Amino acid sequence: MKSKRPTREDVAREAGTSVAVVTYTVNNGPRPVAEETRKRVLAAIDKLGYSPNHAARILASGKSGNYGLVLPNITNPFIAEIAHAFQAKALEQGKLIIIGDSADDPERERRLLQSLIGQQVDGVIYMGTVEKLALDVFDGTGIPAVVLTYADSDSKCPSVRIDETRAVFELTTHLLRHGYDHIDMMTGPEGMENSFVRAQGWCNAVGSDLSSPHISWCAYSRIAGYQWLTDKYAQGHVPQAVVAGNERQALGVMAACSDLHIRIPTDLALVALNGSSDTGYSVPSLTAVRQPWGEMAELAFDILSDTSLNRQPRSFASGFDIVFGESCGCRHAGTRDRALLASWATPSSDSLDSVAGVATQSLTDK
């Protein structure tokens, strides 16, 4: 015969207190509970195996303890590392992340957001598939959202992101310091705001503008990077160096270089925005901007839990690292340790493969 599920009344009897005090202990309020009493209640909960009804806890506290995280495509290692960092940070805070993969489909993205709102999550972290975000689904819900990308959201809700213009400027400046004077920029499609944000960083570094023939507007994909370089090669216009708009474009360029017997960095130097830990294991290792997703996750959760912050339609800027591999021409006299190059958190600001917090300081010559 199935045993009866323990109730709050059972816990109260075991702890020698009232049901109300058990409720205050479980919900961490709204009234304080003396420390000794709280310990008795928790001991009774553990002894009886009591598990509070989740729906009842939401009604009592107004909080679910859950956050939603909607991302465009978790098969992308860069996106997967975002999910990993946010999940880890949520667990540290005793929270749960419900992850939704929109698969680069705006309609699926909207349905995921609506489903999370129906689950009464305490907030949503949102990286959209397209520039026009489905923020209208939050109207009248009281559920806050934080955006992780450049989109049409800046006047509507807070965002957490790095300064991508500055990041590309630093990458391009690093190539200029190597002595390359023919540097091309491969950014994203013309219909996306972050494509222009990234291209502007290249423009600022080389003293050009967005109409430059050395800027290519491509999909953020491996095949786009591969096709871009094979077309350049066929036309006899392979540049000395390339700044790729993301890691996937850079991997496509690397594959084309292998097939066309173009040596990196001897014949073509390569750097990229938004690298993952995979950059340490490419051949050669890829110089790339790394975003501190653990810190950014903590900031996003702070914003969601603070009404004075989550009602501010502004961008909260984060710093970033550049992890220097061999693809840019750095000789790496100090280390060739791939585990170090692939590490999530770079160890020191004066190492050969990292300049930490580069958003607030200039790169040193390498």
C-alpha cells in the first residue's frame, strides 16, 4: 500500500510548532522565524521527506525560483557555453534554468517565450534570432526580461553585453601591430544590427567607413566563411589578414585555407569575435574575443531580481578577454598549452595568451 505523502501539518507536529511557522520557513517569509525554530522545522522536513507543493509555493511567495533562457541554436559551441554558464550560476543561487532552443526560428522563439511566461518564471534571459525581438509577449505579465544581443530592445528592457565595436577594434589593432596593412573584415548579414556594430570596430581601427570594399557581409556560418575565402582565392584577392565576425565564420575560413594550401598565419592571419573554448584546439589555435559568461550571468540575475534595475531600458556593459592563439602571428614563446588557450577564464592579464578586462585598458604589443 502506498504511504501517505507528508503534509505541512505533519511537519508542524514533528517540529512542535504551527503550520504558519512551517510556511514561513519554507517560503523564507513573509515573517521571520527564530533560528532554533527554523532548524527544528528543517530537521522535521528532512526526517519526514516533506516536499512543498511547487504551485502552492508560487502562490504563497509570488516566486517560482525558475528563470527562462531562450537561445538561438545550442548546437553552436559559443551558444552552448552561454547555456552552461547560466545554468551553473543559477544552481549556485539555488535557482533553476529552463532552457529553450529557438533553432533560429522566430516563430518557435515566440512560442518558447509564451510557454515560459505560462510557467510563471521569475524572469527571462533572451538572445533573439532576429533583430526585432518578441518583447510584446511580456506586456502586462510583470515578468522582467534581460537581452543578450544587439536588437531593437534598448528602449524597452535592460541588456547585458560586451562592447562589440571595441572588441573588433582591439582585434584589428592587434593585427595592425603585427604589421599587416591589408586587413579584411567579414561581418554578418546587412539586415542585422550587430553586423554593423562589429564592422564599425574595424572601420575605427583602419580609418575607413562602412562602404569599404574590404568589408564583406556574410551569414554567421561555417559555410559562409569557407565560401568567402574560396571566392577570394578564385579571384586572386586573398588578403593578408581577416577579422571574422564570429567563430563559425573563422572555422570556415580555416577549412578553406586547409583545402587551398593557404598557411595560417604565414599566408593569411586570422582573428575572430566570440570564441568558445574550441578555439584552443583548432589548428592553428585561433585568436579570439572571449566573453565572461559567468560574470554576465551573475549580472543578468541581479538585474532580474532587482526592480530598480530590471525596469531600466539600458545596456549594462561587461568587459571581455582576448585569448591569443597562433592564428594572428603571435609566436607564443611562453606557452603552447592548448588547455590554457582553451580555458574559460584566462589566468592573468600579462600572459602571452590573454589580456583580461581589455574593455578598460589597451592591448600591449605582442
